[in-house]
Amino acid sequence: MAVITLTTDFGSLYPASMKGVMLGIDPDVTIVDITHSIPPMDIRAGAFALYSAVTYFPPGTIHVAVIDPGVGTERKAIVVRSGEHYFIGPDNGVLIPAASLLGDIEVFEIKNQDILGDVSSTFQGRDIFAPVAAHISRGMDLEDIGNSTDEYIDLDFSGYVIEKDFIEAKVIYVDKFGNIVTNIPQEQIVKDVLKGTVLSIAGRQMPFLRTYGEVPKGRMLSLIGSHGFFEIAVNQGSASKLLHLNNGNEIRIGIMSSQ
């Protein structure tokens, strides 16, 4: 039984149509929602959400990610194969970090119109990506879906700086608790910042610790989140609201002294 995951910025209404299309083609497929709460058109946040979940799914899983500000334009629709998983969505980078995490990638541009019905210019998650996912779940070869290509839009989580006295990073996700996830991976931050080091942001201090409960309620801290990235948090509070930071913001963090 195949598994198809869904990651979108669609909210509560539109995913149902995608699921209906997929079940109409493959009634036995299992559909798992990763999230439909990505901020509208936030490609980097969608890429992070898929990246953070992909390794927990079995080989053969098909991942559909639709955060698509270019819907209806000349942007390509693609399928990516990597590590025995499949990734389907627009060619805007949203699929690439998760696919690259699993290994070398192969990219195919969706060309086979015979497996599609009428295609809306505004809802290609339903009319292109959902049916392609269902056909793959039933065993269709990627070579029968489209042409292999080396031309695609890349996206990664680079672009941070760690120096002796400061860190520069970008916010790539804010979760429902208000925790601020940055683009700095665990293996980089732990090389330069020891546990217990006091950091500062916007005039506020935050120790670099292991977990939220190591500071009193309402106090700010930093840590490595379960997703493996450097995170800014408030114990039982919202770091995003406290610091007025959102997805895409660039931040500068001071490195002070070890406790």
C-alpha cells in the first residue's frame, strides 16, 4: 500500500479535492497530511516542513508539496526521485532540500497530458500534482510521466555566518508555539557555541541549552530543536511575538560568555 504525503499552504478547504482525485485513481493509497498551514506563498517554510518530516517515512513514499506562487505561469511541474522516495510539485525549490537530504536526485518534468484531465490555471495541486502522485502510487514509471532534466530551481538553507562574537542567520520557520527556527544546522552551531553560552538578540539574553524547561517559565533560551536546527524559544511562551520575528527575517545574535 503506497503512502502519499501532502504539504501545502492551502488551509482547510482545498486539500480535500486533491485527496478525492488521488483516491479516485488509487482507492488503496494512504494519505498523510504533513501540514496545510504553511504561510501563504512561503516556499522556504514549505521546504523546511517537508525536510523535517521526510526521513520518518518508509521507502516508496510519494511526497506532494504545493506552495506555488507561480501557479499558471511558465514554471515547470516536476517529479523528483531520491532515496526510493518521490517528490511532486512546482519547480520553485520547495522539493529540493528534502529530496537532497535522502541522496542524489533525479528530476523529471511532467509532460504526459494523457494522465491529466482539465487543468485549472489556479489549482494545479488538484489537476496535475494529485493525479501524478496517484499514478506513481499505482506503479507508473517516471519515464512515462515526463522527461528527465538537469534544469531546475535549487533551494538550500545556507546563508548563515558564525563568527567569534556574533551569528547572522535567517528565520526559516516559526511553529505554532512561536519557536523561531533558523537556517543553522546542528553540526555547525555546536562546533562554535558551547552549551551554556549566553547569547543575545535585540538586547535580550538567551542561554544556549538542551531543552525548554532549563529556564523558568517566560524566559528566553536557544537550543537545537527536534528538527536539527538552531532555534530561539521562550519557555511556555512565544519567541516570535516577543521579538516580532517572522519567516524570512534576517537576524543577528551576539555571542557573549559561557555560564
